[in-house]
Amino acid sequence: MKILIVGSGGREHAIAAAVAKSPKADKIYCAPGNAGIAQIAECVPIGAMEFDKLTAFAKEKSIDLTIVGMDDPLVGGLVDVMEAAGLRVFGPRKNAAILEGSKAFSKDLMKKYKIPTAAYENFDDPQKALTYLETAKMPVVLKADGLALGKGVLICETLEEAKEGVRTIMEDKKFGAAGNRMVIEEFMTGREVSVLSFVDGKTIKIMSSAQDHKRALDGDQGLNTGGMGTFSPSPFYTEEVDALCHKYIYQATVDAMAAEGRPFQGVIFFGLMLTKDGPKVLEYNARFGDPEAQVVLPRMKNDMIDVVEACIDGTLDQIELSFEDNAAVCVILASEGYPVSYEKGFEITGLHNFEDKDGYYCFHAGTAVKNNKIVTNGGRVLGVTAKGATLQEARANAYAATEWVRFDNRYMRHDIGKAIDEA
Ligand code: AMP
Ligand code: GLY
């Protein structure tokens, strides 16, 4: 089979690596890809939002299966455009990707179908939002409605801060059109867990759990980032939590989307908070998490192509997902200054250390080739992942492996997976 993967980050590298393990994969392309993906796939210089070019490329090369990794093209309707051209694509159509594309939509869906989530109100008028805040309990959470690179969420401690936040989102449009509407919701406390799932429109199969570390600095301080590291499984995702999620959240979400005439086919990422009143949905994403995919997919035993095809064909009920009985930790090597401003173009050395090392992976996120050398080309540069028999062992292995690669201005958190010790 010929497979095309759309995207250019560490998540797409992890997807490409999983696909490459399948005996069914004869040739893998990635658009646009990166320097690491180029080692297992042919990268083509087409952007993820260039729908016509992607479709023409897939037709010309007779691609059998396209896997869309990123949120922007999914929310923008790439799957619809490619399907209309007769192509087979893995990922939700536009009318289902709205589960991630509009927080107001997803909140209304959860309310209508009684899926546990934080209490909230939607606003499209900043004046009404400001009035509502006068009587709201602090802290309060403000969310831009649309896609905002994971940065459109503000947690406000005081009324003043919250009012300023409404102005930032809805009037100054800090997150662009994503802030034309907003959600104001109750602040919840508890541990966060990421659960990824495969969905075929009716059936849902849950992958092994994971936990991200969103803040830039050790001790969960500093600004929100795309994710600084992950571990899988989460020891806090117990059998009891799993049972509650199955009862109230997973199938209920899939059924709700189908009932709304928006059958979801692809990956649903449940961002959960384990509150004292049980698990609640913080957010949905319509794709694999990044860097959750980097710790979940290397542990998956199934043939990735079989699972993806079952989602497209509506036969996921016949697949039994299984994961290795071990653990994995991913530490992101970033550029000093991320997520605000950072320099690029520094040579990366030591990448060869990962070759032929079982259980170790160096997923590329922001890299490029310049003068035949691999250089840094983004805020998040590499995702160093290692497996271990236990979470502790995986963490020790991952941190040891971070020493194998070097580049100027290299920055990482040193406490990825520290929470494991409290479990
Ligand atoms: P989201 O993009 O919706 O996942 O929000 C980003 C982060 O903000 C989450 O991972 C949480 O850490 C935090 N957050 C979002 N909603 C809430 C909430 N209702 N209560 C507390 N924290 C929240
Ligand atoms: N790691 C969080 C996300 O992919 O949105």
C-alpha cells in the first residue's frame, strides 16, 4: 500500500513510525514532514492546508490511504475534499472535527447529552461576558471558541484578571477569529489524563492512557506550551476511573455525534480531569495528542494500518486493541525561550545514537536539513522517548537518552513523570 501522512511534527513522526512497522506499507509519503520523518518516508513540500495540492498529489501517486495528523486541516475539511475526489482518508470530516474546532459546540454537546464537564456559559458578546463575570465564582476559566494552538485558555484568579481576559480574547482578538465567541467555565481541580481512542462512527476503542506536561518550566510553572513531555500509562487512570469513563463519557460522546448527524471517524482525544466528583471532560481533540502519540503508539501491538482501515470501514468492533505491558516516557528537547521567542538553525549532533536501539526513539518535531546537516527549526525540536518495564525505568531511560543528542540552546524540563512517584 501507498500511504500519505499529513503533518510535520513529532506526532506525525510517531504515526509514520507506527505505519512503517506494518508489512502492508510499501511506500510512505509525508506532507510536508520534517528531517526525521524523511528517514522513513518521502517528504513532499506541500503544506497541510494546501487541500487541492494534497488531493492532486494523492491522485497522481495513487495513494491508497491518507492519514491526517494535524487539527487545522481536519477542522478545515481536508477529509471532505479528499473523499470527494474518491480517496480513502483517516480522520473526521469537517462536520465532526468541530468537536475540537469549536469549544462552544463541544460544551453544548456535552450539556445536551449529559456528559460530565465543567459548568459553563457561551458568549458572542463581550459585554454580556463581562456582566456574567460580576457574579461568577473565582478562579474562572476563559476559553476562545476556536483553534488557538492550545493557547486560547486563560485561568483567572480575580475578577479584574477575568475582565482583562475577556477583552484580550474578544476585543483585542489575541487568538484571532478563534475569539469571536468564547466559553466561560467553572474552574475544576484534579489530575489530568489524556485518553486517545479510535472511533469508526459507532464503535470506540480506547488506547493506553497518558499524561502531558503543558507548562514550560519545572514544577508546572511558566507559560502553556504545546506539551513538554508525556508518560504512558497514567497510574492515576485506574480501573475504577476507566469504568466511569466508559459508562458516562466514551460511548456517550460517539453516540451523541452520531445522533447529531455528525458521525465521528478517526481519533478522539479525551482531555480528562479526575475530580472528586468523578472524571470530567476538559476538552476534546479530533486527532492524536502531541506528544501523547509519542508514548502511546510505540506501545501499541496492533498493525496501525489494520486499525485505521477498520475505522474507515466501520469494522472497528472486530479489532481488539492491545498494548505492551510496559511504560514509555517522552521528554521534549526544546529551544531555549520556547514558547515565546527562540533562535533556530543550530546543528543537532548525536542523532545516530538512536539507530538500532530497541525501545528508544527520537521523534523529530522542529527540525530541517541545511547544508546536509540536521538543524533546529522550531520551538519543540525533538521528542526523546524510551520504554521501560515500569514508568520509573522508562523515565530513567528517557533522561539518559536525552544526553545522546546535543544542540545549542537546548532546553528541557527535568521533572517529566515526577508525578509517577506520588502514585
Ligand atoms: P484545554 O485546551 O481546554 O485543554 O485547556 C488547557 C489547560 O487548561 C488544560 O489542560 C487544563 O490544565 C486547564 N483547564 C482547562 N479547563 C479547565 C477547567 N475548567 N478547570 C481547570 N483547569 C482547566
Ligand atoms: N498534548 C496536547 C495536545 O496535543 O493537544
